[in-house]
Amino acid sequence: MAAGNVVSTIRTAGAFATADLNAGTYLLILNSNLEFTTDTLEEALEVGGSFVITSTGGTAVGNGYYALYDDGANTYLALVESTLGAAVNGTFVVADLTARNLVTFTGVDDATVFGNSSFLNFTA
């Protein structure tokens, strides 16, 4: 695969700012010992959560992120969308984000095994 054909990822073990994302980052990989569900994933990325996102440039209503997370048994690729948006240098308020699982990687108990070369480039 050519370098331009792989997904750029960011791994995080806690809160982060979107300024830390490269222009081509498409996928957030959560490095945690927590056993996430879609509900707890949403809460973790919102204000007060363990992986709270600060939206450096703001986020429009309906925009979001792809996230890889695990529940200790399986890994999931989820689309996490904002229903309210976030202001410049703002965070997502409680109950703003909605996560939908798109893919289940059965038996992959740690989301961090995935990296830049694990996925071909895709467009949301």
C-alpha cells in the first residue's frame, strides 16, 4: 500500500484537543482498560469524561469522528456524531454525542492492536 492509501490514526489514553489531530486523521483509537459500550464511549468523549475532546477549531452539528474501542472481549469501529456541535476551543456537552457501531472485530480484545496500516483510506 502507498503511504497515501492508509488511514491516519491517533491513539489516546486520555483527554485530547483536536489541534493534536493531523489534517488527515480519520480514526481515534482509545487506549483504556475500561470496558466500553456505545453509551460509555459517548460519555468518555464529552465534557467531564476520561477522553474529553476539546474541539480546537469547532465542530459543526452532524460532524463527528470514527472511533475504535473495546469492551475487553471485542473491538468496535463506531461513528461518533455531534447533535449540537462544539464551539471553537469547546467541548461536547453531556448527551451531545451519539455513537453507532459500524463493525465488530470479534475476539480482538484490545483496540490498540490496530494502527495506521490496519485500514485502507476511506471517506466518511
